[in-house]
Amino acid sequence: MLREALVVDGTAKTCKGVIAGLERGMTELEPGDVVLAIVEDIPSRLEVYAWAQRKSHHIVEERRRGVGYVLYIAKGARNRVPLRAPTWRDPGHGAGETGEVHPVPGARA
């Protein structure tokens, strides 16, 4: 399991609020440190993906959480390549750490 250096809880926040929290949090982290971002909806999820790509960060794992998503984002550096292709876990019928593993949309293998 990934250990996060920071948690950004985006529940009840707009896309802008989630991104603002991520921007503030990432400034104090080192490349490779992981932030856990909690978002409630698909637009916020997609905005986090777009932001991470613009900033050279990497979504290393994604999980469903109720109607929302939990995204693990590794702080990147320019020209840095992730060590492995990111995946997300579909918890299936039961809540827990098991489930199918799928490539993250838009990730380079």
C-alpha cells in the first residue's frame, strides 16, 4: 500500500478548490512524495488528471470510494519518468484493498 505524505480532502469542494489544495500541498514536498486526493465526482477527477499532467506529476493509483475517487499523486519533476505504469484498483463488490487492477486512463506504459 502507498503511504502518503499529504491528504487533500476535496469532498464538498469545487474543482478549483481541489486544485488549489493540491498546489499548496505540493510546494512543500520532494519529487516522488505521494499526495492522496479525495474527490467526489468525475469532473473533479478529470481536472486533477489534467492538472497533474500539466505539472509533471503522476497519478500512481486510483480507487473508487463510494460515488467518488481517491487518487494517489506522486510529485514529479520535469523530464522525470514514472518507475511503473500507474494503475487503479476496482474494489469490486466488497470494500477493501482487493480488486481488479486497471491502467490509469491516458497513462504511458
